[in-house]
Amino acid sequence: MPSRFGLAFGVMALTLFFLAVGYANNLIYIFVFFLISVAFTGILLTNKNMDVVQVEGLENEELFSGEEGLLRISLENPSVTPAWDVEAILGKDKNTIRKTSIKPLSHGDLQIPYRPATRGWVKLPRITLQSTFPFGLLRAWKYMTSQDSVLVYPARSGEKQFPTDAMAGEGQQATGLFRDHRNFQSADSLSRIDWRASARRQDLLVKNYEEPEKPALHFNWEQTENLSDKESRISQLCLWVDEAERQGFQYSLSVGAQEIKKNKGPHHREECLTLLALAQTEVLS
């Protein structure tokens, strides 16, 4: 199909053709036929350029709802001619267009930005591979459709400060010497407020303690009861899990009837984030 430039090119060629007929000018005739030959040559070259491109696979990095991630498309050119200016676009979003060229008998990658709107298993928009090589007059394309869905983790939003009772998991209480006070946050338990210091400062204060070593953290659904809606509560738990892993804590997680024992490491983090991504809000109270 013609591109916008191709449409303008066609209108110009048609205008010149009518001028050549009206004025019986052989020079204009020759120029019009030259333009038409360029267009027909472009049809062959543009289609051949896209025909040699084959899709090997599609991979994605970690995806979080509301955050921009990357989709990686692996392409192959098994022919002895290069594939020039191959573009990929996700859905109809022109801001996601990425371009590459693939040498003969070689492979290439394209990384497309993708910002999912919801968590859970999400079906990707259709990916279009296209090219306007060599003259920009015509566009040849092929669609890349996948029946697979990608797992999107919840948004990481809320307060990074861990709840004070997260260190009291499995029946243990936080221990250590008193260090200082900090301002009360919505995720803190009311039982941890220092009421005397709060009365003096006219502000709600919570005690911080020195810990001899990093304790194991326990995150549960009840710690987020002060938040307004269930998706915000899931996002808060997701942020705590991500922060606990980043800071090197061992941690456990319980959401509803599901519980993951304390551990740490990439696989443990993935297990916890997957539980949150697939949590059904209708069964949570």
C-alpha cells in the first residue's frame, strides 16, 4: 500500500500526466513514465525486503502494571540479501516504533516499549512489522500475532517504609535498643505509637529500634487495611516484597488463604509477585 509520501508522489505523477496530454509535451511524457517505473520498481523491492524477514520469537522482561517495560522480538534473515529499515510497532501506538536492519544470513532484535495497564495474564496487542524501503513510496507489512499472554505484576506503589509489625512474624516481636522516632504512616500498627512522645510533639510518632541483624519480615493482607481499595493494597504488598528483596531481607507473604514461607532470592521474589499478580480481589476481605 502507498505511504503518505507515496500518495503525494502518485498525485504529482497524475498531474504531470494530464499536463503532458494537455500540452502534448514529450519531455513531460518521458518524465511521467520514469516516475511510474520508479513506483513499480519500489513495489518489487519493498515486498522483497519484508518477505525475507522471519520472526523467531518474542520475549519480555519483568512487567509491572503502569510501568514501562520492554518486549524483545527476535528476527531472522535467512536470505543472501539484507533486510533494510524493518520497523516494529505495538498496536497502533506510533510512539512504540523501533527500527533495525538485518544483515544476510543473520539475526536481529527489536526492543519495543510496553506499558501494561492491568495486572495478571494480559494478551499483547498485535505487533506489526513493516518497511518502506527503498524509496518510502510504499509500505509492506506483516502481522505478528501470538496466542500467548504475558504475566504482569501489580503496580509498585505506596509507602516504602515497612510496617512495624512486619518484623513480628511467626510470633516473634521486634527486639533491639530504641533508636529514634519517626512519623506514623498508614501501614503502621496503632499499638506501636509512642503516645507520650506524640503528645509532646503534637504529631503521631512511632518508635524505631536498632536491630542486631536483619530480621525476617512477614507481610500480610491485614497490614494494608488502612488503604482505600483492594488494588492499592495489592500494590502496597508488591512494593514491600520488591523492597525487601532489594535490601536483602528474608520475607514471607500471606494473602487470604495463600501463604508463602520466608525465604529470599529471585525465585522467591518471583513466587510472591506471581501470587499478588493473580490474586482475586473478590475473595479478599
